[in-house]
Amino acid sequence: MSIAHIALALAVTCFWGFTFVVMRDLLDALPPLMVAGLRVATAALPVLVLVRPPRIAWYWTLGIGLTQGTIQMSLLLFGMDFGMPAGLSSLVLQSQVFFTTFLAFMILGEKPGRAQYAGIAVSGAGMAIIGLTLPGGPTLAGLGFVLAAALSWACSNMIIKLAGTDDLLRLIAWAHLIGVVPLLALSYVFEGGEAVFLQLVDITWITVGELIFLGLISTCFGFMLWSYLLRRYPAYLVTPFSLVIPIAGLISTALLLDESLGPMRLAGVGLVLIGLLLATLRLRARRVVRP
């Protein structure tokens, strides 16, 4: 990867790490399905300008809309609502790296080299150490929701690779438009009927700004840049950068949500960074030879 693209990947993942602070604050104001519905609505705003849908088969757009626009964020917010701390959620969500690497091997025949395997192993050890230091006692249900969200993200990565389009902003915007009505309908049914929409009357401008940041900036433009990197490089080179997300998440939650960073946790962060370096070394990757 070029220096510019490494810097781009780092910038996107740092933004996504900070997003967990925003999501935690939004969940204090609104229920999870409502937050997810408003998030996809703001992420779909570019459709107002980019009226024409992307020139790919409709099922690719639908697949991305379901995995990335609807399922992933809903499961993540449910996990946090069930008691998963923001910092731990940012960490567990990065199991998508392992899910993506496995799916890329099974579907695309992308086989990483030894450096990539070592990098993922070292980073995984670092995440395990960080996870052991995080307080909160999350419920098994909450942990399961976040792991399922990670799998959904990995599926989205594969769909983007298979879709084969460079019209990424249009694709991301239209994909998120798909989830608006289903999520708001689910919020109506399961989160209080008309009463849940009455909560919107009392939201503050800070909440509106957080929704714009979460949907338009972090989701739409963030995933557009992430998808660009996935289209340009093999999945095993791009996905390890998402391991920066828990580092940025832990730092931002420590500063803004009073989640402490002790020596053991800092050691885990160091291992994640070392693993990231190993996973992105420019070594020749091996490919599976198909008969």
C-alpha cells in the first residue's frame, strides 16, 4: 500500500474509533433501533443529489444495504444497549478482521502470507489483553450481538469486493436508503409505537449534530473511503487497519467517558500496533490455485 493510502486508512479508522463515544451518547437519548434508523437516513442524504442509483445489479446494493446499512449497526447498538461498554464494543467489533480474512480465503481465494498471519495473531493477542482489562461485566447477549455485528461487517466487505464498482459514494448512499423504512418500522413496533417518535421533538441540536456525524460523515464518507481501499487492495492488507479502531475508541472513551487506560491495557495497545505493522508488510501474498 502507498503511504497516502496507509494514511487514509488510519484517518478513517481513527474517526470510527471516536464514533463509539458518539453512539454511547446517542443511546442515552434514543433507543437503539431509532438511532440505527436515523443513522441510515442521514447516511442516505447524498441520494438527494446523486439521484441515479449505482450501475450494478440490484442485489449487490441490497446486500450492502442489509449487511452494512441495517444489520451491522442495529446489532452493535443492541450490544451496547445490553451493557457492552463503548471501549469493549470497539474492540470486539474488530473480530471482523478474522471473519473477513476467512471469507476472502473461502470466496475469493485470497491467501495471506506468513507476515499477515503473524500480524493477525499478535493483534489478536493484544485485543485479548485489552479485553481482559476492561470493566463492565457485559452480558453474554450483548457480547453475542457485537460478534454478530462483526460478522455482518465482514459479509459487507465481501459484497463490496464482489460488486466490482468504483461508483462508491452512490453505492453507499443508495445502500443505506434501503434500511430507513424497515428500521423505523421496527423501532415503532418494538420500542414504544408513536411514543418513540415523540422523543424526536425533544432532541437537542447536539443530538442532531451527532446523528449527522454518525450517518453522513462516519458512515457514508467513511465507508466510501474504506470501500475504495477494499476495491484497490486485497482484503488481508486493508482489514488489519480496522484494528486501529479499538485503540482510537479506547483513547477517546478514556478521555470523554472516564474509561481508564492502565499499564496492561497500554501493553495490549502496543501489541495491536505491532501486529498491524506485520500484517501490512509488503511481502508477496500467495494465492490459492483453483483447478
